[in-house]
Amino acid sequence: MPFDFLLTSWGNPGNLNPMLTAARRLRQRGHSVRMLDEVAHREEIEQAGFYALSWRRPAPIRASESNGEEPVWAEFRLLMDQLIFGAALDYAADTIDALRDEAADVVVTNDLLAGPAIAAEALGIPCALLSPHISFRPLEGVPFSMDGMPPDSAERLAAQQADITRFVALQNSYLTTLNRGRAAFGLGPLRHIHDHYDRADRVLIAMSAGFDFPAACLPRNYRYVGPLLDMPAWIQPWTPPWRADRVRPRVLVSLSTSFQNQADMLRRIITALGTLDLDAVVTTGPAMQQERFSAPDNVTILAAVSHDAVMRDVSLVVTHGGHGTVARALLNQVPLLVIPMGRDQGSNALRVAARGAGLTLGTEATEVDIAAAVARLLVEPNFRQAAMRLGQEMALDMASPILASELEEIAARSHVRLQA
């Protein structure tokens, strides 16, 4: 039977695109979908054929003082303070307004928005958290890495375990804030911040289980649903810039679509590629519109192109390690050089390296370091072989109906409960 879904998201295209992919899969199964998102995304949502609502109460995320914290930790704190937990009350209120205007059978929300989950629970509506990245809740036995370096020594392993402890403590420091938001809608307090994830009917991890590390004990409501990778509407047509008669390696460079202060890193990568016998395309993305880059003859700089089209034509992808870019490269069976710059990117880089599908470098990497890593990835066949194996597994996951099936299951169970 057809159901009505409300999908909620926030922020940049890296969050919108997986949610739009999920919306299309639900529509293909005959369901009705509305989307509640940033006002800046309204046009793209409507062009995709979905009814678009916009957030009204939440304030835009603003830069804050790091107070001496490392940049990656300062960014995590900012997200929790101004988005995930700190703004939960505002996001919940907007979601309740949307649900009172038109009922939904299930709320599906980006996992970095606690507010819509509170709204769904307050109204007795099933809720699924959709994670277009690794689990934001650290899972038992799953490594957590800031820099993408493998835990190849006792010291590094201890440091990564300390990072997990620190991250959970940072999350749990917002328990009072979250409980305040819950109380405003008549909900009881939680004892631990991770109880928020346990209360969801589903937590859907939009990645392949074979790319992730196996958890010692996966929570009962967690499901892997494979990558959600429809191309964004703002991608421009692809016309290959290289000569068809010139046989030499080709490389794609793609850093974040959102701002991560990546201009200097892009310039180092461009300089490094200029020293090698190859052709390269560098996509700068929306965040670098105001920057100006110069390039050697063998490097073409573009604002944006269809990554799928380019990846079918290259031997290597150089990236910051966002899950969307990493997954798309592997689906195209292309190895990676990952230079993580924050967020979940170090953990993605760790997975790429652990699966043998690429190499990782730190943000301090020089032009010489980058050129050496690129040269190695282009000549050693084991990296491409590993990328091929992972890509084949991911393709099977993407063809699976599991995401829609899981959402249909919780919607149907709710209907049965209401009729009883």
C-alpha cells in the first residue's frame, strides 16, 4: 500500500543529494514524498518533482571561537551546539508544523538533525535517521580516525581510542540540551545521548557494509542500505579536455562542495600534478567560487562536472574523503588518494587504506608528497584491483531495494498498531 513520507535535511548539497535519492526510490515504489529543507534547496527539490517546505525557525550556522581547540574538534562542537542538539527545539517545532499541516506515515531525517526525530516521537509517528556517512554514533569495535592513518602502532591505536572516548564525551555533554528540547514537546528525559539513536525506528547507514568495519555489536535498529548517489542538478555537462590520441594516465581532483578552507590544498595538488606525465581535471565546487586558481598545461580547472562521466575516464581520484566522492570513485572501480580535512573524512580515508583501494596523506602533505603518492597509485595494480572488488560489491548494494523496504516495514507496522 502507498504511504506518505516527510523527509528532512539541512545544509549543503552533500546532505541534500542522498535525501533526494531516497525520495526518488520511495516515489518509484508508489509512495508520496514531501521534503523539508533549506530555502536555498527549494528550487532543486521542486525541479526533482517533490513538494518543498523550508525551515523557518532555525538560525543559520555561524562561525564561533575555537577557544584553542583543534579545527576538527571545534567543527564537531559547532555542529552539536548550533545544529544537532542546540537547535533541536527549533527544528522540532518546524517539523511539527509541517506534520500538522499534512500528516505523514514516517519521518525520515538526516541523522544530524535531532529535532525532527523529537517531533515524530511527540506525535507518535515512526522515524528513521538517514546517515549519508559513517555512523555519527561511534560503534563498538569500529575505528574512528581524524587523519586517516591506520592504527599501526600501540601509540596510534591508543590515540584513536582516546579520540572515540573524547567524541562520546563531547556528544554526551549536550544531553541536558537535548532533554530540554524533548521536555518542550512532552517527552521524558534520556539517560545517555546515544539513547536518542536507540529510540529511532531505524538508523539507515547509506554506505556498503563491505566498505565499513564490522561492529562488535551492531545496534538492533541499524541497517546498511548502500550508497545514495544520484547526481546533483547543478552538475554541468562533461566535455573531455584531453587529446584522445595521447595515451597517459588521467586524474580527477575533487575536494569538498562545502567550505573547508581547501584553497591552499587545491593549489598544492595542482602544482604536484603539473610535475607528472598525466592529464588532470580539478573541480573546485560551489565553495571555491571566489577563489582564482592557475594551472599548468596538463591540468584543467572546472567549477563542476558529472563525476560519474569523468570517473569512467580516469585512473585515479584525489579527494578530501567525503563519503559521496569516495563511494562514487569506488563504484567506478577507481583507486583514491585521500587527503582528509575534517568531519568523517579521516575515517573514510582509513577505510580506503584498510581495503587496499588507495592511499591517504595528511593536510601537511607537500607537493612532493602528493606527487609521489599519485605516481605510486598509478603504477601499482593492486590499488585498482581492490577498488574493483569494492565497486562491484557497492553496485550490488545500490541495486538493492533495502532502503525502501525498511521504510515500508516501519510504516506498515505503525498502520497495524493504529488499527489494533
